[in-house]
Amino acid sequence: EVFGFDGTCMVAQKPPSSHLRDMYDANRFIVRPEAAIVDMSYAELRTDYGPPDIFVSHVWGETANKTLEALQKMRDWITSQTQARSAGCELVSARLWVCTLCNNQSRVLEELGGDVLRAPFALAGAAVALRFLGRSRLAVPGVAPEVVQLEFSLSGYENKVMLMLTDEGVVQAGHVAPKTLQDLAREVSNFDCRAATCKSDADARFIDDAVERTGGYEQLTASLKGVFREAILRAHQWLEDAVMEICDNPSICI
């Protein structure tokens, strides 16, 4: 079973050994059974919670193993950056906002409240300086799922360091293969936030209203395209630098 903001239940059947388990399954089998009985978020129940350092927007429908792999790549990259800047001072911990774990999943509507601009995820997104936008399996070709768009539109993205994350690694860090970048560019060319999908009609209405209050879908589409474009251009720079290194080195025969 998976649930929308309004509590609408949708049935999803997967065998116990399925490798297609996703965050809906994590919510159903881990988060809700453990945290709902004490009326808490999973983060409150199981972590040393506090103000977040990093906001991660991700797609619940992506497989859990790919989501985990992407987060591990993000952790390794952040640690390497910290070491480079601090002469070997390793990043010990950073608090992440991940909606599955940080929202109270037993009463999501109450968590969001009457003003979406004051909802916990909106405040968390506005507070952090670093945002990771997960580029995952898309519900519609070329379109990000609506909840990711909502988080993006409410997080004050203009003043954030926005980084794109895949199971290959951080796009801007040069971790992602050229073929993946080409696929991503094709998706971006047809990108339109208005065509995004939702698990329930009630969720879609809720998100549509919130997006309209923060500038509308046209502005949101342009902003997201800009993030994708800058990520791809930065990734391409790594390849250009490699080519120049080869071409400018007379000791290397081509």
C-alpha cells in the first residue's frame, strides 16, 4: 500500500525478494510501522536530529538500492571536498533532509498544515545552503515528478548551491558518463513541469496550488531547466579539460 497526502491508498504488489523495492515500500514496511505508533517522524525516532545541512529531493518511485547508491556517492564526494579544503579534516557528519524520513508519515496533511509555505520541508529547504536534486527514473519521459518540483519551488533555490545526483555520482563533479549526460540533455529539451505526474488527484491539486503561489509552472520549468543546463555544462568541462590535456602534451601520441 502507498498513500497520498490525502491518505488515498494505492495497492502495489511485489514479491518479498523483489529488487524493485522503493521508498514507498520503505515507508510501508519500516517508517510507518516503527514511527507512526509513537506519532513521530522516523528521523525523530532513530537519529540525532537537528537543523539540516543538506536538502535531498528524490523520487519515491526509484528503487531503494539506486537511491542508496546515489547517497553514498554524494557522501564520498562531500568528504573528499572537505578533505581538500581542510587539509585532511574529514567530514564527520552532515544532517540530511529526506522527506520520507523527516516528515511524520502517519499524518502528512497535518504536517503540511494550512500554509504550504510554512510546511516543514519548505522551511528546511530554505534553511540549507546545499541542495542535491536526484535525477531518477522519471514517471513521464523528460519530466520530474511533481513532489520534487514542489520541493524545488518552495526551497528558495536562487540562493542555494544546487547539485544533481545520480547513482553514478554527482553530475557537476564529472562522475557521470557522457552517454548519461546525452540522455539527460534529451530529457531536458522536452522538459515541462506541467506534464509531471502524481500518485493521486488530491496530491496533484495540492501541488498545483502551491506552485501557482510561488510563480507558476512556466517560471518553475525555466528554473529547473537552468539547473540541469548548468550541471551538464559543468560536467562537460571535465571532458574538455581531459581533451586539452591530451592535445597539449607532446609526449602522448594520438
